[in-house]
Amino acid sequence: MNVDLNADLGESFGAYTIGRDADIIPLVSSVNIACGMHAGDPVVMRRTVQRAHEAGVALGAHPGYPDLQGFGRRNMALSPDEAYAFVLYQVGALAAFCHAEGAALHHVKPHGQLYNTAAKDPALAEAIAAAVHDADAGLVLVALAGSELARAGRKAGLRVAEEFFADRAYTDDGTLVPRKEPNAVITDATFAAQRALRAVQTGTIESASGTPIHVAADTICTHGDNDRALAFVRLLRAAFAEAGITIAPPARG
């Protein structure tokens, strides 16, 4: 059994450092790199690509809403055409940095509210999937398990990796509990690792209300801006190793 372990990184900006990228990169199998719209900047993008390429992990673009002040976690009423353009722009920018380092872009994972909205909005999901396909039809699209984005990706002919969040609580319908609600972010690393292992092995977890729900887990995410991110990744790796589960990125299309 294989599973991808990914982290959202490259979210520093100018003089401000966010996350422990240098420590986390060697412990995961793929990274999702901010592309300058919700976080990151060209210097950070280049440095993160270099670090990830040197570590031999899969490189992914992490496009978000154009919302630096809100970290891409606020709603924006983008039309499908606008969403397509913003995603294509960001994927292209990250791909250029990969090319300059002799690396290949492997996947795309939308960020924050763009990701969450596309999980439920078919028009937005199709616009994102079209942008990824037109950038490179061989890219893997990372999407919330069972979401509209996952369906749109497959419809567009993309390989889709369905994602499970180790550090986020789930609603009864399989979507993420909004960050503004209590206990939306899980801080107990041991619990997070045990729950992620259960998701991979059985495809089920309990929602925030205690209801059993089905989840798919081709790839497991931890957020780089979580204060316990490093502990999460270490415990996840240990749990998977003990269970005989290999950590590896999903194959490109």
C-alpha cells in the first residue's frame, strides 16, 4: 500500500517567514508551493523549488485567490474565466521555476478558499481543471475526496489524487469544518496520525460530530503554517512505516 504525504509550503513573503519548510521538506513525498497570490513571492518560490528538488520530492503548484492580506482564506466572487486565468498564471509561474532548476512540475493543488469553493461549485471546479489541463495534461490534480473538483479533474482527463487532511476536522458531508469554527484545526499530533492511518487503511473516519464518514486518501496533507506541523509529519511517517505503508507521490498522468 502506498500513500503520498504532502505539505503546503513556500508561504513566506519578503521579510516574513512562515512555516518550517527546510525541516519539513525532507520528511514528505510532495510539496505544494504557494505561487505569489495568497502567499509567497518569486524569491521564496525559487528557494522552495530548489530545496524540494534537492530533496527529491514531487513539486506542486499551490494556486490561490489573489488575496495576500487574507492568505487566500476569504471568499472571492471570481467568474470561471477569471479563475481559469488566475490558476493558469500561477501554475505557469511555478512551472518556470521548476524548469530553471531542471525539475518537472508534478501536480497542482488549489489553496484555501479556492479549494474549498471548488469542492462544491461545479463551474469553478471545471475552470480550475481546465486550467491545469491546458498548462500540462500530465499534471496530477489534488482535490478533496469526493468533491466536485475531483469529478471535474477526471472529466477533463486528468489524473486525480483525492486528499485527506490530517490536521483538519470534517463535517458530516465530508467537507472541511470552516476555520472560523471551534476545533476546526486539530492540534493533537498523535490523534492526527492515528486518524490518518485509519483513513488510509479503512477509508473511514469520524466527523466532528462523531458520525462515521467515508473518505479517500491517495494523499495526506499537513499545513506548513500549523504550529505542530513538524511533529505531525514525523508521527505520520512513523505510523505509516509501522503499518508497512510506503510513502510516495502519485504517478503523473
